[in-house]
Amino acid sequence: SKLSKSQIRNYILDLSKRKRNAKKDEVLKINFEVKSLGQDSTEIEIKAKRINFLLKESIVFIVSYVTKLREVIRLRELDEYKDRRLASSHELRTPLNYIIPMIKEALEQPEQPQTISDNLLRPVYYSANLLNHLVNDIIDYSRIKKLKLQLNISQFDLNKCLREIEQLFSLQLEKKLLRFSIDDSGLDLSRFKCDQQRLIQVLINLISNAIKFTQQGEIKIIVTYDEGFYRLGVKDTGIGIKEGDKQKLFKEFGVLNDEEYRSMNNHGIGLGLMISNDIVRCLGSCGISFESEYSKGSYFYFDLPTNLDQPDSNDLKQTLATDILKLNKRYKHCLCRRILIVDDNDYNLMVLGRMVKKRNYDIIEAYDGEDALNKLLSCLDQYPQCQEDACRRVNLILSDLNMPRRDGFDLIQDVRGSVSYTHLTLPTIYSV
């Protein structure tokens, strides 16, 4: 407003007079408020500082809109707080970590009626897996912003994964009468090396978009190989993308607002494609590319190198099975076949317990690190005699990290420092 400009001019003149008589390094400042017609008052700060400019001593004036600056700082702090909460909160996954294994186990029961499995349990299982990937998107969004996305590279059967992805979308494909096919170019993908979870997450996002924007025809996964790179892509016969909308893709909250697009994707918020693009970049790709023609369809694809440098890592079940096989050999004469599971969540205790009991081990449960230490000491007193010299009455510990009173890190440190448990097998700490 003219009023604020006039005030600023007067204050600058006043500061310049005072600055000439002030110490050389002293910074003078003045705060005042201005109010325009129909608007709230705005606090303004002016600083005067003496500098050397073009070999001449000059005075520079810095004018700041303090009110707006405070609001920006407040919003930035709220955004950072939200990201910290999402990135560190594995509680979002906790219910699904119980639901998915339990449904899978129910599906594997031979006495389960086929009609119940096909019509009730299997759709719930696929829906829970899709929800799990959506939760991963939310958590990964905040981690990507903080550059804290961690990868777990391992070898796995990509053909099997692609068939499982097809099953995840079977209900949606059937409802829309869409055909689905996998073209792997005859490649042997049984020992594909990548981050399995992240790769599946990206493909699910691409296929989900293809299904949303395809009313009839076909959706196809295409895998090819050329000069050290695998190309994975999803092709559809859907609505395609208008030329003017292509620049909106891969941007944060980049939703296509055309009425035709909104009618097909009224719940989308525009994060899935952006997150997928960032994930494939972390996997060594140059990003997701696409070819699209309006009313004819789209093809989204990305290239992955075959020589990922990160060391192999296995998922919880594979690593757990390996550790237990080692235990079976080491304690083959031992009568104390016990594994201590430590977690403050009852559902996690149940899931891990069922996995371990299949290997014929007894389970001891503890709800935090302090409870676990007490259970370990009571085992020493309760079972003093054993045929195996190296036995410490508990052969293996599976511990959560974040727990009340005493967490998993403190527990492992205390056990390793105990003379009574110097021979205890302490594998990777699993946080589930």
C-alpha cells in the first residue's frame, strides 16, 4: 500500500542517519506494523548494515515481512513434524503384519472349504496386500523427501511375483472385463536381483493406474533385456493422456483435473507416480518414461541395471529359517529348544510364534527388554542341567526395537555383556 511504502521510506531515511553515527559492525533494526484497508496488520522489520560495495562503503537495508515469515516457518515446522511422524511410525503397518500372515495361513489349511477360500478369504488377502502397498507409499513419501529411503537387494523369482501381482488385481480386472497378460520375452527371471518389495510397489502403482483409466481392452506387463538392462513396463489400451497434461505427471500431487480423468480417478491425490519414479531412481534407473496417445492408450516403463551394488539381503522369513537351521545343527543333542520372542505387540508375538513353532521350537514370550532379561535368568535357574555344554537354555532371541521401559538395542547390549550368555546366538534384530 502507499501508506506502507511511505512508512518504509521514512524509516530507511531515519536508519541511514543513525547508521552513519553507529559502530561499523553494528546492525540497526526497527520493527513496525502497517495495516491496509480490509486487511490484517503486517509486522515489518528493517535492518541497516554497513558493507563495502564497488570499493565504496555503503549501507544496505533489508526489509522483511515478519508476519508472513513467521507463518512460513510455522508451516515448515508442521510439515517436518508430519514427515517425522510418518517416516518413523511402523504402527501403520502393525495391524497388516498380523492380518496378512493369518489370512495366508488360513488359505493354506487343507480342511478349508474351497468356496470360503475363493469367495471370502482370497479377496480379503489380496485387498490387505494392496492396502499394505498403499501404506508403504505414504511412509516412503516422507522418507524420500528426507532422502532416507533404504533398499534391501536380494535375488527372487520375478515371474512368480508378476503372477502374484496379477492375482492381486484379479477382482478389479474381472469386474471391468479387462484382459491381463505377461510378456517376459522368454527370459529366465527366476534369479532376478533387486529390492523385491520396492519393485512390486512400483508395478502395483503402474497397474493400478492402468486399470483406473482403462474401460475396455487389455493391460500387459512387458519385460525385455538389452545390454545389461532389464526394461519393465505396463501397457494399456485406456484413455491415454492429452498432450497438455503430460507435464503434470511425476509431480507432487500431480492430479489430472480434466473432468474425464476425475470421473475415473476421483480418489487419487497424485503421489503414486511421483513416489514410483523416485523409487526406480534409487534402484539405479534414470526414471519412469512413458508413451501415450489420447484415446488409444499408454505405456509406462523403466530400465533397471543387472549389477546392483548393494549386498544381498533376505526377508524376515528366509533369514529366520536360515538361523534356525544353524541352530538345529549346533544344538542337535540339546533338549532346550527354546526361542525368546520380545515384542510389546500381542499380534506380532502371535505371528512370529506361529512361524517358529513350525520348526518345533518352544516359545518364550516377553513384552519388553526388562521382561526378556527376567525370562532369560529364570530359564538358567529352571533348567540347570543339559547335555549340550554350549546351551544357555534359550538358543535364539527375536526382538523388536521400539519398546517401553527397555528397548531392543539395550536388551541385546545387556545380553552380550552377560557372562552367562556369551554363547547365546543373537541374530539380526527383527523389527516387525
